[in-house]
Amino acid sequence: MSAAVKTKTVKRIRIDVDKCNGCRACEVICAAHHAQPRFSSTNPARARIRVIRYPLSDIYVPVLAGEYTAAECPGRDRYVIGGKEYEECAFCRASCPSRDFFKEPDSDLPLKCDMCESDPTLEEPLCVQWCLADALVYEEYEEEVKDEPAPDEVDEGLLALAHRHGWDRVRDAMTRMANKAPGA
Ligand code: SF4
Ligand code: SF4
């Protein structure tokens, strides 16, 4: 039986590359917002946005972390922009096994932009608020989607661990830890 369809508010950030000046304020505030405890550090390795910077060519490209992928791409394309050559990996949003981008530095678990989900809800994501150059613009629109839960950070973390260690080890560890949890 196919899943029912519902209307969902989709949040997105429109990136105007021409306006980005490479200041990296977006990385700093994203990292701080996702630090544990919140705002306790500003390590850009924890940011879910990464600014590709080539100051000598005045090229700055913000990239937001997307879905985790367990599979490496079998091939690579190359892009030539403004006379400079880039591998497609440079612009890829995925946290994948091939590279170190968008991985939590302590655990190596995948990072994904969550639009700054927080309680209370923010009017605009923090990277948008902190981008004084208006290179990041927050937008919302309605879209029909299948009525299925989207994978969240826990789902993607478990998937990454299962890919690395196998589902049996993940299941064993979860059972062991659940038994040790307070109130178990
Ligand atoms: S805060 Fe804005 S201008 Fe600065 S690096 Fe990020 S996107 Fe670019
Ligand atoms: S929307 Fe929030 S989580 Fe996503 S990149 Fe911007 S600051 Fe980070």
C-alpha cells in the first residue's frame, strides 16, 4: 500500500554565491548552536555549513550539509568555474565515507543541516541571521509529500554506524545500553 500524501511546509536557504564574501560567520554560529552544551564552542568542524574559499580568485561558495550516504560515488566529474577547476566533491552536500567534510569531529558521525531546529522555534535559521552580506536567504513553501517520517540525526547516525560495524553490532550495543539506562 502506498503512503498517503500530505502538505508540508518546506524550509530552504537560497544561496547567492555572488554576495558571499567568505567571512565564515555562518560556520561559526552554526558550530556554536550545535555545540554541546549549546554555544560552548565555535569549532567550525561541527558546522553544518562549509564555505569553500579561494580568496585570490574572490570565489566563495557556501555549501549546506545534506543527507548521509553510505556509498562512495563510483566516478568524479570536474567543474571549471571562472577558469578554476574543481572536483565535484568540493560542492557535494553529503557526509560520505570518501572525505572528512560534515562529520562530527569527536564521533565521526554524519552532520546534516537541521534548519536550526530548536525550542522555541527560531524565526530564521542562525546562519541566515548572521550573514550580513545577504548571501543566505530563508524561504518557505508548501509541497505535497508522502506521509512518512523523514530520517533524523539519530537515524542517520545509526545508519553510519551500521555501515561501519554492521547491524548486528549496532543492535547488540543498543540492547546493552538500553539495559543499563536509568529506569531500565
Ligand atoms: S556569513 Fe554569508 S557572507 Fe559570510 S561566509 Fe557565510 S554565506 Fe558567505
Ligand atoms: S540552517 Fe542552522 S543548521 Fe543549517 S547550516 Fe544554517 S546554522 Fe547550520
